[in-house]
Amino acid sequence: CMDYALPGSHSIIRACRRMLMEAPFGIMPLKRSDTHIPLTNVEFRVNIKEGVSHVEIIQDYVNNSKAAIECEYVFPIDYATMAVTGLTVQIGGQTIEANIMDKEAADIKYTDAIASGHTALKMDLDDNQPDIVRVQIGNLLSGKTAKVITKYVKLLDIEDNSWSFRVPMTYTPRYKEHEAVPAPAKSSTEQTFVKANSLPYCWNLYMHVDATRPITRLACISHKSLNTFTEDKLHADIVLTDQNVAPDTDIIVLFRTARFDEPSLLLQKSPNYSTHAVLLTLFPSFIEEKVDGMPEIDQDPNRAYKSLEEAEITGSGEYIFLLDCSGSMGGGRIALAKKALKMFLQSLPVESKFNIILFGNSHKAMGKTSWKYLGPTLTEAMKFVEAADANMGGTNISSALEFCMSLTYTKDFPRNIFLLTDGAVSNPDLTINIVKKHSHYARVHTFGIGSGASRYLVKGCAIAGNGGFQFAQEGEDITPKVVAALSKASLPALTDVSIEWPAGLKVQMQSPTDEKMNNIYMYEPLTIAALIEASPEDLKGKKAILRAFNTSTQKAWELEAVFGDVITTGEEIYQCAVKRAFEKQCEMSAAAKKELSIKYHVLCEETSFIAIKKNAVPSTGEVKFIKIPIAICKDMALNTPSTMMKKDKAFAYGGPRVVSKTGKHGSAKVMLRSGAIVSQNSEEAKAEERLYSCDATEMDKGKTKEIDPAKAYMMEYEKCEAHEEYKKKAEEAVPKSGSSKKKEFELIVEKQEFAGQWPWSVPLLDILKIAPEKADIVPSFIKEKVPDEALQKVIWITILSLARLERSCNADKESWQLIFKKGTLWLKKNGFIFDDCKKSAQELLQKTKMILQYVI
């Protein structure tokens, strides 16, 4: 069986979903067609300036067929940080720059041009999914060539303590087939996939980096590359060494500069605008970085910098869990949710506040205000969770969210909300807008349970709330997902962030504004884009002052950024400012958004780019549509927000996709699939997803008919001729209520106290499988430091408990990682480093294991 996996990154999750929908069953290669493929080359040209990238996707098309063709190129974008800014086409030696205009007007012009036999090019955002861009080339005449250049700008992400630029492998085209010349279609037919080394077109990347401080790290961690630098190390070029290679994984480039944790100011001037644009970037690592002299450049693609999990510092915070207790959460769902919530409570940082809100038709809060995290409050919270049940009627999320946002907020406890639901609401935009309204101080993480959870709602709330989102299958343990989200939320943060610009500088637009500035967490970048009115000469040497509250030190924080004498040319910072204004100003009207979109050439839901080339001899007859294969890559990275997926797995999300047609205006069968973690190498992948079905005429009305999960498995079983074991899976699709036997790590975790230590007790020693008389012998290195005998035993049993987790429960590490961290921090406060003293514990555990084996 061949190894196939989805390409992608955290910004292309919807595309992954689309690709899964279009494959007949899960993900599988189809044989290449003998039809000529008109795409001959794909090239990326990238320019990077500090925290922003400008990218051109250059595609060469050749129509060697006897008929005119129409092609559609579909690619996903990170809608929150990426702005599509231009479209250019070169046909027969003529270059046409696309104009940006009202979307409806562009649709009419495109249709008229095609009908008149002229060549037309149009680019817009998908009507239903604004994170999908569609580029259409209509009437490319026989024998003609076309070079299509798509342009976009994107704020860079942070990965491994460095700036990260990623080229997802879904940035490759697809075509579709129709029977006649239609108006622009909104859904595509079944997709062809091939292995990357079978692609019939070439592919390459060229990157140029400009920095204001010496580059200290530049590495392509996915492919072999050739890197060249200027003598001052302020500029660099990267070229893939395997020319015209068909890529089999995302291309990822990491780079870092000296004094990386200091703020940077980049000034830009465009002759098209009267204002200047300024980009302020900061990477608050909370770790002091020292640079002595001119640094060497790290080009090692295998080197890993300090990871998120290794961070030993934590910040204070407020953690609120919203749990869906509607009737549909009955049985196994509520049991799994309560299990995850209990682990969530056990894992909370010591210096924190917390609350729990149950919701259905109404809501019920554990407290009118959030409680301080202490032993007694943890005990009461556990009782509150245990009493929760799926008996609160329907699903009214907005009321519970409004109550949550009304709770008193203080800057020294940044608010994180964890929303778990299995359903949908009648007005999801209302709920999403509540989150967006309060996103500057409340981060929202969402978890969708089962096939009924609304993808639009779960993903929309997380994006609006600057958090992560996860989906879980029916019966799947969500504890690791909840703990992973808490792990990121419990990092130190800068809250109450504001910026003071130099006196005399007039700010025309700033995004985000001081009022909408998000809390900035460790390992996340702060990026402020602004349009200003000021003379660069007057700004030189002047300072912008950043102010915030540091939750790690619990003190006010202040940092200065100085304007230098470097002024860049271009428009990418202007466009980033406008794009961020679209996202941060939820009160912006459609008319205002369209006006800014056209002025600054930033594509939005209201506009399209369009270019038309009038042909001397207009085409006549049928236009032929051609399908092109997409590369299937070896691995995939997802980040919600930085989580790497395992090599043999991919994350998919449900959504409508027309999979067959009966005629030009006939009915169509539509299949929807829910999110699933699937392994591409198994027949199980084909049966792992929940199915929905509806009529195409009903799809627009939002009507879907749910297929019973057990029946869904049987349908997939019959289609893919799976093995006998999948019949059994059909019977087990819906989890039965009731608690299962607890795992060893759960028994150990239950005994931990809120501060991180384990109390000395015989029941705990039984769990650890250690006889009391053996554990009574406290090592001398503890006795020498600690005179109190009771504390000696607590320290020793804490070391033993941590060693047991590390030794015997590694398979569940994602669930107990924060428990482990609390324990090691408690030891550190008492003068012990776990890694230095775990040897004695491991030796005792090993002896106990040998004795048990002998007895057995």
C-alpha cells in the first residue's frame, strides 16, 4: 500500500476538508488521464521584510488542445493574516493587470466576456467560504500560452522561536469539466490525486529576505536549499537546490535576527498614497537573550530551539470552561466531557482563577465570580462537575457567553474561555460576534464533539477569539485536546497592551487599535500596522513606546522601539494594515470595507479582481474543461496554533460537495462528512467518517438529513468492501453511557494536590505498586536538605509519582503533561530538580517491577 497524506498547515484546514470530500473514499490516488494538462510550471517568488511576506505565485499555462479551455484554480488562505492583493496575466506577449471592482459587476463582465468569445481572468473569495480563493481563466484559445501571477501578502507566523514562512502544497491548481459555457460555477467535481513525483508540471521557489538587524538563523527545514548572504548579514537569498523538483511536503523556512525579542519598526512609502505605512513587530519570549558581537548564522535544518513544552515559567490567568449540557450530550458524550473537565481542573496553574458554566436552554455558573484556585475550591469544583448532566434542554450558547463576558475582568489574570459543544445554533453569527466584541481581553478555544457540532460555529468562534479549535469523533477521548489548549493558554502573557506614538505623528489608521489590542502570549508575535502622516526625517531617532502588564512578573512592562533611517518601498504594509482593519473592526460596514478594498487593492467578500483580453478572432463553439491532479504529500502540519500532526495522519473537516450530476439542470447528490483523524494507509480511513446526505435543492436551505453513525459505517463498509471488523465498528459507533475502568495515570493524577505535590498515603503507594516499608526509606539527598520528616516524605512520594508517570504512562503524556509540570515546579520551589533526583525513584520502581514479576 502506498503512503499518501494530505498537504497543508494550520491556515489551510478548509482545503484539507475539501480534498477529503472530493476523494471517493478518504484519500486515494486515481490514475492519470490521457488528457493534456495545460499547466507546465508553478513558481513562487517571495520577498520578506521583518514580519511580513510578499508572495507571487507564477503559473504557466499552455493550451495545446484543439478547443478553447476554461480553468479554475482554487487555493486556501489564512483569512485572518493573509491579503490577496493582485492578479496579472500575460497572453501572447501582452500583459494585462487585473482591476479590482465590485464583485457582482465583475461577475457580469466575466460572463459577458466568455459569451463574446474573449479571454477573461477573474479572482475572488468563495461565496460560502471566504478562506478559499478562486481564480478562473475563461476562453484560453487553442495554441495560446498564459502566465498567471497571483499576488498576496501575509504576516509571518512563529515556529520554533523564529519567524516562519510556509508554502502549503495545496497551492497547486485544479480544473473542472462542464458540458457547455456556463456562468462561473461554485462547486467542483471529483478531484484527481497523484503522488508528487508524478506531477506533470514543474515547481520551484525563490526567496529574498531583508532584515534591519543581522540574520542569526536561516534554514529551510523541509527541503535542501542554497542560502547566500550579504557581508553585513542584513540580506539573504534562498533557492531550492533540486531545480524543478515536484515537492512532496510543505516548504518551510525559519529565520531569526539578532535581538529577536526586541521590537522592530519598519517604515514604508508608496507613491500611490499620501501617507506612510509603519509595521511594529515584537516577539515577547520572556527569556533574556544575550548577543555578543556579530552573531554567526545558524543554517542547521535539524536544530530545534527551546520548545513550548520545555518552558518552565507560567503566568497567572483566568480559565472559564463552558460545558454544553443540552439533551444531545447524553450518554457517552457528557461522560467524556466531564472526564476532560476534571483533568482540566487538576492541570490549572497554581496562580490562577477559574469558573465553570453549564448551559442548555439556560445557563448555570459555579460562581457569580471566578474562584481563586485553591485546595477547597478545587474540591467544590469537582463536586459541581460530578453533578452535571445532559438535562438542560436545547443549546443557547450566546446567553452563556454573554454572562461569561460580563464577569469582572482584571489585567493581571488574562481570560481564556474553553467552549465545548456538540450542537449548532440557529444564528451562529450572533455567537461569533459576541466573541469578536470581547476578543481583545478574552481568548476563546472551542471543541466540537460528534458529527452534529457546527463547523462554522466552532471554527468561527475560535478565529474570532484568537484561540484554537478542535473536533472530536463520536466516543473519542477529548482530554488530550483540552489539556493541549490549556498548556498554551497558561503561558505568560502581556495584557492591557497599548502604544504611544511620537509627538506630532498623526495616525490615520491603526490595526489593531489600543482598545482592540489582544493579549500577547509567550511564543506569539505582536504585530501593529498603521498608516501615518509624518515626515520620515522628523521621525528618525524618535521612539514609539509599548506598554503592558506582564503576568509572569506581575509588574508593569514598558519597551521602546526607535525609528531608524531605513525606508522601504512597496505597498505590503499598507495592505496588511487594511486587512487587519477588516478583521478587527467588526462594526465596519460592507460599503466601507469595499471602499478600502478597492483603494488599497486588498480582496474582500465584496470585490473581485478581473482582467479581459479581447481576442482578434473570438472563440466559438464549446469550451473544454480539463482536470489537473493535486500532489499528495508525505506529511502535514497543523497548528491549532502550532500542533504538528503525526506523519501518517491528517485532520479533515466536513462540508458540502457535489459528487455527481444527473444533467445540466438535474438534481445532485451531496455528501457531507464530519471532521476525522484518518490514517491514509488503512481501509479504516474509508469507514472512519460520519456521513450526511441531502438533496442539492435542499442544501441551499440548510437542510441535511443525518445518517445514524452505525448505519454510516455500514454504508462505507459496503462501498469499500472493508473487512469483517468494520461491521463490529458499526455496532460500536455510538458510545454507551457509563464509566470505564480508569487508567493508571488517571489514578495517580487524582491524588495530586492543587499546588502540584502528592501527599504521602498508602492508597497512592498501592497505585504506584510500592510497599510502604520500601517507600519509607527516604534518600539521603532529601534528608540532607529538608529537616522536616513529613515534608521529606511528601517530596519523595512526589518524585516517585512523577517517575511513575514518566516510566509507565508515556502513551497518555498529552493528558498528564501539565500535571507533570506542576509537580516539577513544586519540587523546584522546595529546592529539588526532578531530573537530578529521579534516578533513585526509577531504581526503586525497577526493583518493585522485578519483585512483582518474580511473584507472578
